Amino acid sequence: MRQPEQASDAPDDTEDEPAAAAPDDEPATTPDAGSVSDLLERAARAFERADAALREGDLAAYQEAVDEAERLIARAARILQQAATG
């Protein structure tokens, strides 16, 4: 299993990002609990897809879903970190 990426190294290019999310070049001034919660819920669903893909033996789909989950978690962590230090 891969080591989780550091929050600063993770890309933010997920296709189904909510339209209300702040662009990456705009720092968040306060944590949007809805946004963080939504990102973490989406990460949980991605992990569920990863588990299903692994059970089916589809390692490519497994890795894609794990990568997506890691990106979503890293984005949520950045939002919270920016709020704590901003």
C-alpha cells in the first residue's frame, strides 16, 4: 500500500469538485465545515469504491479511487490548516 502524500504534494484535480469550492489560488479564511465535511464524505465514498475494486481484482480502479481519496483528504486538511494559520 502506498504511503499517504503530504498535503502540500497532493494535486487538487478531481473531476467532480463542487462548484462552490474556493479555487486553489484563493486561501480559505475560515473553515467551511460543509466543504470539509463534503470533501471527507467524498473521500469515504472513494475508499468504498477502492474496496469494491480490490474485491473484484481491478487494481487500476483500486489505485485510482485511493488516489482520489488521498487528494480529497489533503484538500480538506489544507482548508483546515489555512483556517488555523490564517
